[in-house]
Amino acid sequence: MTTRKLKRTIAAVETSDGAGVRIKRSIGQTQAVRLDPFLMLDEFGSDRAADYIAGFPSHPHRGFETVTYMIEGHMLHEDHLGNRGNLKNGGVQWMTAGRGIIHSEMPQQEAGVMRGFQLWLNLPARDKMTDAGYRDIQPDAIPVIPQPGATIKLIAGRLTLAGVEHLGAELGGATRPLYADIHLAPDAEITLPVAAELCGLVYLYEGEASLADQPLQRSAASELGEGDRVELRAGAGGARLLLIAGKPIGEPIVQYGPFVMNTREEIEQALQDYRTGRLTA
Ligand code: MN
């Protein structure tokens, strides 16, 4: 067993997207800052409705998946397939854009805290033009694994702890995504297996914690070095963090806004398909 060290810290930068939603973007803040198979990771968190209420009106995607994890607040997803999902506290939306989806993501509250994450997970070339799909994962469908000093919500992937394999709410495709929300009690320590073939990160969003004794910056994607396990330790106030990992795809990426393909020609095709209404045909 080799413990993964902190390889790189990608501090989130404040930006806005959609119709003016304020977000903190770590992975994906420029196209040079990615972590294969992940294209983007946004944290949104505000108690000011003005920061989020305008939401993300109707927009297209092609070539990847979006995973939206709502910690607090309500978000309504509607898409051209007729899916309508109202994401509530602790729920997840798993959307496969595939060959094309047009959807809106609109906050459903005018007061209170809105807090969550959106991850963009790339698809390999052979899956980019798959049929679009959408799945709501309600909070009670996400396995919660109690551990000494810790609680692990396993949104996606498989995690073997003390010889027991736990399955997440979503098992994902070719990139075998692992996505866990980990709450650590004050000064708690936990060791988790993360297969050597996966690239990954931890994202500290509350409290203080260290990875293999290296302090983590809050609101930053802390990239995991090589190895097959992570050792996390919380500070005196406890900590909450995401563990996100996946198998790198290793293909060229050409991105134009919400379209992520392998070649420039495929991007031009996506734009043309969108203009002519064939993105979702
Ligand atoms: Mn979207």
C-alpha cells in the first residue's frame, strides 16, 4: 500500500456562470487546468439569493456528464426529454449529455443558503454520442457508511472498508467514478482505498484537514499523487470534504463552452447541430 500525497493545489477562483450565478471554480478555471477524466468542478455557496436566483436557463451540452450535488437548497432540472427533477437537500442529479441535451437548472428558493457542487465528467470518444440520459438520486438513495470518527456518503463508485465492499448510488461507466462526501469528527483520522489506476482529488469545503499530514487549503481541488490509499485527518473543529476520483481517458480534448469533444471538426458539428436543432434530434 502506498499513501497518496498532495500533488498539486488548484485553488478555486470566483467567477460567474449561467445567468450570473456566483461560483468558485477549481478544475476547469482554464482549459489548461483539468484533471482527466474531470473537466470542471464548481462550488456554489451563498446565503444571498441575488448570487444564485437567476440560475442556469436553457442551455445545451454534448460529449460529457454533469453531476450536481446539492448540499443545501433546491434546484429544478428540466430537459428536452421531458425529465423534471427537483433536487433537494443532499440529492444528486446525474446527467449524461451524450450526443446532446438542452436543459435548465433553476434554483427554487428565494431565501436561505444554496450550497452544492457541479462536476463535469468527461466521456471517452466511444461514448460521446450515446443517448442523453438523466437520473435524480434522492438523498435517501445515497448510501451512508458510518466509520469511527467519520461518516461517508457514497454518491458514486465502490469503496472497500474493513473487507466490506460498499456500492455507491451510481456505478458510472468507463471512467469508474468514485464520489464521496466525507464528514470527519474533530481530530478524526481515516484511511480509504483509492485504486492506483484512478486520478483524483479531495476538496475541503468546511473545517480543517490534512492529507498524509499535508494541510489542505479550503475551497481548492487538492490533487492526489500516486498511490492506492488516502489518509485524511481532521483539525480540532472537524472537517467536511469531497473525495472524487476516476480513471483517466487519455484522449485529446477540444472544448467550446458546453461542448466537449475530441476534435475541432466534432465541435463544429456540434455547433451546427445546435443551430439547426439537430443536437437533440
Ligand atoms: Mn448545464
